[in-house]
Amino acid sequence: MKITGLRWLMIGLVFLATVINYVDRQTVSVLKTSISKDLGLSNADYAAIQNSFLAFYGLSQMVSGRLYDVIGTRRGFIFSIVVWSLAALAHAGARSAASFSVFRAMLGFGEAGNWPGAAKVVGEWFPVRERALGMGIFNSGAAVGGALSPPIIAWLATLYGWRVTFVLTGALGFIWLALWLALFRTPAEHPWITDAERAHILDGAAAVPSGPEWRPGWLQLLTYRQTWAVVMGRFITDPIWWLYIFWLPSYLQEARGFSLQQVGQSAWLPFLAGGVGALSGGYASGALISRGWTVDRARKVVMIFGGSLTSAGVLAMRANDPYVALCWMAVVLFGFQVWVNNLQTLPSDFFPSTAVGSVFGLGGAAAALASVLFTWGTGRVVDAFGYTPVFLVSAVLGPLGLVVTLALAGRIGKVAVEHRAQTS
């Protein structure tokens, strides 16, 4: 059996995994107020719980990036999905901030693998001109998961309570795992791929140099300014996304007076806009490349557009009507996903496939470290001054990250790598 366009099925599987990833991680955020009342948690306690997720998420970004480069995407995703789904189920038994922190740490360690793994799937299954679109498809899963989570989780919690909700959402990963085992292989191994699609995937790829495969360690990768462009771009801008993921539901309840049901009805809008941004950003740069633009010019124009829109958070804080504020927040997440979708494509633009997972993992670790610091500060600032200061600070991060990334990246294209002794 041969299937035309098999790459779309492969990225569809990753998209679905990303949706489940975000449903599992958003459950605590949507139910923060209910869980906090039940267990007596403060905003600082909540920040500490989420930081346990981010700390192990960052650690796992590096570990998972290397792991996926070594054992491949098929086995790598099996490891990640099993770890995070078991952790999601375990949340149902949490009795204190400490136990929540343990389960969140386990969840973060498992969920982080989805991102370097997805980047490798895109690098394996898509030609250069389609990679940003492939990244956009799987990245839109984050936004779709973020959009679906508030109404679904609020509905389940209203019917069954917050503990059963964790059981139901945590079971989704094991359903996905059955599909993955049945359907996924790399292009070199897949019996369903056509010769035409295999040639299409290789179209425009740089020639593989003769000699041993280049498998650099982290320290060697950090000698390249292009690696630092990815690392610093993620470090500066990822706290924007995590601010909305972790704090938007509680912001709407505590600062704008929404009920849990109103959160379920409204909080999906910015994340839906983020999904549109991920797809639009991926399509736009790919379309420009198809029209004859260089990869360098196409990526940079789209990144400048998206990064600039993230400053709309200032307008959200100035809005008196909460629904107007939500609309401006939708602009922020639309712009962020346009930006980050192309930023996450840079590892495969710069480096051979044997290093993509590692570079992506270094960027993810930097993103998690910055988000830990920002979340820690958010909990304390919210307790002392409310939500406005942290949202205003986040509005500056997008333009700042844009300037730093483009300055470090230089011309976007394949790097002339040196086959030096491997370090790690």
C-alpha cells in the first residue's frame, strides 16, 4: 500500500499529540481557583507548583533533544507520551502543594520531549520550503489544545469534580500512543511512502558531506552564534506564552470577575488566535520562499511582523471592557505564534538533521529557565500589586527578543559545520 501525501498524516499525528499535551498541562491552570480553595494554596504556592513543571520541562528539553537524536523520533515519542500521561493521571491523587509539585515535575519532564521530537519529524518529513508550514501545523496544536482546554475542563470539572477531570484528560495520551505505534515510521523506513514523495522531501536539501555523521555535543553547538540566536530568542520571548498559559484563567476570574463557566466560554479566544497565527506564520514564510524569496528574507519578514504584534499586551491592560482586553490578548498570541513558529524552524534551517533535536532542546531549556524566573516573579507581583505589571512587562519581551535574535542569527541558511571532536 502506498499513500500520497503521507507527510501530512505524520505531522497530523504530532499535531494531535500537541493538542493532548496542552490539554494535560492546562488542566491545573483552568482549575487553579477550585484547587486552591480546596487545598488552601496561595498565588506563590501556585507559582511554585508551575515552576516545578517548568524546571523539569527545561531539563528535559536538553535531555529529550539528545535522546531523540540518538534513538529516533518513533521511540522518543513513545517514551515522552508514556511519562507525561502517567503524570497527568497521578494529579488526581494530589493532596498538597508538595504532591502537586512532584506530579507537575514528572509531567514537565515527559511533555518537553514533544517539541524537539516534533521539530525532528518536520526535518525528516518536509522539504526546506515546507518546514515552516509543518512547524505551524504542529505548533497550532498548542493553540488548539489551549483553546479547547478551558471549555472542556470547566465542563468536566462541573460534572465530576477536579480529581476525575485529571483522570479523563490523562487517559488521552494512551489512545494516541496506539495510533503512533500503528502509523509512524521515518521516510527511510515507511513502507507506505511513494517514490515521488521521497524525492519531494529531499528537494532543496543540502548535500550530506562525506565522512562520519556529524553529532556535536552541547558545548560544540554553543560555539555557533546561530545556536545562540535560537537560545536567546526563546529565553527572552517564551515567558509571554507561559504567562497566558498559566495565568490567563485566574486573571479573568480574579481581576475581571469571571466565573469558572465564563472562563470556559471565553478563555479559548486568545489560544484560537494563536493557532491561526501558527498556521499563518508557517504558510507565509513558505509561500514567500516558493515565490522566489530567499529563506533568510522570508523568515525575517514574517518574524518581524509576528514579534511586533506581541506588544499589544499594553492595549489589553488599558482596556476597560474585559472582552476588548481578550481581543487584544488574542492579537498578542497570534503574533507570538507567528514569531515562534519561524524561530523554531531555525535549527533545521541552520544545522544538519543530526543536530536539530539538540539545538531545539538547548533553546527549549533556555525558554524554560526564563519562564521559571518569570513565573516565580509573577506569583509575588500578583500577590502584591495585581496582574497589570507582569502583562505590561511581557509586552516588551517580543520586540526585544526579535532584535536580539536577528542580530545573532546573521544570514539564515545552512552553517558550515566543523567535524570536531564531540563534546557534551
